[in-house]
Amino acid sequence: MSHELAWRSRFVYGTTGSETTWDTTHPVQAWLQEMTPIGGSRTSAAGVPAAHVVRRDYNLHVTLRVLESELTDLYALIEWGQGAESFTWYPDVDDTATSYTVYLEAPLAGESWTPSRDPEFPQVLLAPIVLRRVDGYAWDLPFFT
């Protein structure tokens, strides 16, 4: 199945027995992967590098395309994720066999967040979020298949 136009997301979050399921109306924009090492590096006076890596985070930048009427659903998802709670993300609502348990990496609690208008379709809002897999693995999820 070609996913170029089919990537409508599904999110499932909440406590067991009272989960909320939200399916987006419009397909997402093409996502981008990011690798963020947590640690540091320095170079000694002699020019010898030293580094330590605590972990590597593999983030996925997903720009949802939502209607204003969906903002309440999106805000509820963000509120859940900002509480350091994991949730399930289905990249394609029509492929229920593929899902990931994720954390919300952005927007984090305390960060201001504002969606923007899609320049081609002003009635659609572009809502960027960043997801990180709970299992810590890198994303093996090409947008164009």
C-alpha cells in the first residue's frame, strides 16, 4: 500500500478502561527523524577529544494537519503527554497492526506552543509535535514507501 496520501494518525491515551481514541481528519505532513545524543564532549588542551554518551534519543517530528474543531482533541492529547505519560500512536489509522508506544517530546510542559495555518489550505492548522519511542529504538518508519 502506498502511504503518500494516507497517513492519518490515530492516538490512544488515558488510563486502562477509560482510554480516549482520536483519529485525525487529515493526513500528516512528511515526518522527519532526529537523533539527539544525551551526554557531552570536550577536547583537552593537547587536542585529544573525550566524550560520554548517556543515551541517544531517536525523535520523530510529526506535523499534524488539523481543523480548528479538532484543537480540543489535540490539546487533550498534548495535556496527557505533557504529564510524562506514554500513549499509543498509529501512524496510519487504516493500519492497526502498526503502532508505537511513545512519549511526547515536544511541546513539553512549560513550553508555549502555537499551531500555524497551512499556506495552501488556510482552514487547516499545522500542529508540530515530537514523539519518542518508549522502547528507545530508532524509528524504522519511512514516510514514502
